[in-house]
Amino acid sequence: MRKEELDIFIKQAVEGDKIALEKVLMEVNDFVFNLSLRMLGNISDAQDATQDILMKIMMKLSTFQNQSHFHTWVYRLASHYLIDYKKSMFAKHPLSFEFYANDIQAGYIDSPEELIGLNKEILAKELKLSCTNVMLQCLDPMSRCVFILGTMFKINSQLASEILDISAQNYRQILSRSRKKMRQFLSEYCGLSGSG
């Protein structure tokens, strides 16, 4: 949706137009869910958080001042909510890279026969997605959010610093440390060939 069109819907929604409000919420629903899913690690928690965030957007829409792009404002609301989110499975049972490494080393396939008949390409893709998802949960919430915004959503440091209310330099440092941790863990434990 074009910015001008979205601005009109926002104005109408603030004035009480329910159809306009629905269009505004539908505009941001997918990327709020995608951010929630990556931050929280499972679909059920992501759906719950998305609903909470959409409610926050609805309740705070009148405070949107149009000083930044609407999507930036939504990212800010969603990011801060998700960093502090305590109801997810991984918030209740936090992971660490050490714990996950021990889990991988212990192995979870009892016998190679379990793999017979499975498409190796599909299995490799599933393993990659699963490994990445769990690794994200090993990062603290702020580092996870920075990694997701910078690496997965390709948001530049200036915009990300605005979203997270931190300096651009601090954002780049957190992103660099998070990438290094992820890279080290990937190369050691999640490779499909070589040492991992």
C-alpha cells in the first residue's frame, strides 16, 4: 500500500472508521507475525504475540505522529513488546548455546534406518531451518532482535537504532557480536558436512 493511501486509512481509523482500521492492521499483520515468529521461536507464541501487538497498535494508533514512517513506528512497538515478552516457551525455558551444543552432541536419531526413504534435500532444509530457529533462541532477546532486524530483515543501522532506541554504533556492535556467535555455532554444530 502506498504511503499516501496508508496515511488516509490511518486518519480514518483514528476517527473511528472500522474498515479503515482493519486495512491498517492488515497492512502490518504479516511482518508483525514474521518478527514475532523469529523472536519467539514457535507459531503458537507468535500468533498470540501478534494479536497482542495488533491490539497495541489499535489502542495507540492515535499517538502516531507521522514523524517517522508508519512501519517504523510499528516495528518499534513490536520490537519492544517482543524483547520483553515473558509468555513464550523459550522465555519460560531459556536456551543457551552450550545447552543446545550438548543436545546436538547427544544426538537424536537412534538409528540410520530412521532416515531411509527421506528426501535428503528436504531433510537438509528442515535441519537448517530448525537449527537457525533454535540458535536464535540462544541469543538474549535484545541480541536476537538486533540479529533478526539486521540479518533477516536487512534493516540498516540508522533505522534499526531508531526502532530499538539505541545508538547506531551500539546496534552495529550488538549485531557484530550476535553474528559472530551464530557463525561460530553454525560452523561447529550445524554443518551438514565437515566438522559440524
